[in-house]
Amino acid sequence: MEFFLQPWPWYISGFLIACTMLLLLLMGKKFGMSSNLRTFCSICGAGKASDFFRFDWKMDSWNLLVVLGAMLGGFVASHYLSTSEMPAVSEATKVSLASINIATENQYLPVELFSISALSDIKTIFILIIGGILIGFGARYAGGCTSGHAISGLSNLQLPSLIAVIGFFIGGLVMVHLVFPLIF
Amino acid sequence: MMKQILFILIGFIFGIIMYKSEAASWFRIYEMFQFQSFHMYGIIGTALAFGVLFVQMIKRYKIKSFDGKPIVILPKEKSFSRYMIGGIIFGLGWALAGACPGPIFVLIGAGYLPILIVLFAAVFGTFLYGLLKDKLPH
């Protein structure tokens, strides 16, 4: 039973992600999660504010089913297939975490940001809101996120996706190395 | 109906992969941007190696989709600024929230309620892009 609760190694995980993309291509669709955010906007009536949201979102409703499945998968994996322990990060990462006041004895997600009690700190709410806005805005500006560009786009050897992924990393490195020391 | 179930099933498997690989954990994203572990690079690298192989096979052998139609992967429009600027903005958010859109949904299913704030903010960010789109360099 212990075996089923262990996290998966990178080579199994990476292979299975590629299979997810392949299955969606074989279904006549493409692998991209952030376009669902645009669909949500359209469903909520954002078409009144911008024609960017005036599209036939029912054509993309298959992707909402993928999202529903992903949520169910998260539920099953966290409740029945995992102990939800903190990932076994490297010793160097533990030192870095301590330097930004994040406990190195933690859970799957840091309690400092993702526990209900952490929400009593307005700073946490601010971090989650800014993070979310940047994700949504940036993904649509770049025309895709990790699944659409870093996996699908690069698998198809598309130059735009390479530029986007370089951008993802510039942004991520600036955030972790320059901004984190100021906000944590 | 069969198709609908298949889409849910693909999402379900994807959700389990994201959670079990720890790609949905803030800690792994933080560690990746610190270059302190091979884990995330191994995941992305393996996914890409097989991804390139699968896409090349589809093209070379003209593999058709399950309903018999040719599989066409539309190229993205040419540009530098939108991918670079948009990419940097996305990267800032990815590192700050420690989750990209796929894992956001997976973590909601896993029951981490504060992630709902990230989701609503991401929908709002998408809305903001729709409002400002024509004023931005593309």
C-alpha cells in the first residue's frame, strides 16, 4: 500500500504528460488549460465588455470536461493516492525556504500561503490575488500557459512557444530571486 | 456521450499525474526557479522528448484522430513581443502563486480552498487582458 502513496518519479510523470497531450490530439483537440479561463469569462457575459470574449464557447466545452476531470483527479489523488506530505525538496531549497520564513516541515502546499488560517493575513490574500491576475493576464497575452506552450507548442517545435517559455522563466526567476526577498 | 466521458477521463488522469508528480506543489515550482533540483526539469524534459516524438509520428505517418479526421496543429501567429512580454507576466504569476492553470484546477479538487482566490483572480486577469488587448503591443 505504501507504494501507491509515494510520489511518482519525474520520468513516469513526464511520459504520462506527453500521453495526455497525445490523447487530446487523437481526440481531435489540443492540450491547453488556460483557454478555459477565457471560456469562463465568456460564460459570465464578458462578451458585453470586449469582443475578445465573443466566441462560440460551446465549441470549447470539451475542455471544461477536461477541467472537471482534473478536479476529480486532484480529489482522488490527494485523498486516496497520497499522504500529501511536503515534497522531498533538496537541502539547498530548505535553506532558501528558511531564508524567506517558510517552514521546512510543511505540507504539500506551504501552510503560510494555502491554509485557511493564512487568509487572516491580508498579505496572503494580496499575494494570491496578484499571482492569479498575472497568471490569467500573462497566459492570454502570451496565447498559452505551461500546457499550451511549454508542452504542446515546444513538442511541435514552434518558435513562438520557445519565446514564451523563455519569458516564463525570466518572469519566474525575477519573482523568486528579486521579489520574494522583498515580500516574504 | 462516450466522448464526454473520455474527456473527463483524460482530465482525471491528468489531475492524478499533476498531483502525484508534485508538479502541482508550490515547493517544486520554487525549487525549479532556484535551479536546486532536477525534478521539474526531468518532468518537462521527458514530456517534451516524448511529445516531440508523438507529434513527429503523427505528421510522418499522417495519423488520424479517433473519428478519422486528419490531425492538424495550427501554427501560432508570428510575433516576438506578445510571447516575450506575456510570457514574463505569466512567469511572475506562476512563481508567485506556485501554480499554473492546470494545477490550479487540480488543487481545487484536492480541497485547498485558498486556491479559489487564485482561480477567480486568474479569470479576472484574463478579463483585464480582453479589455486592454487592443492597446497592448502584439
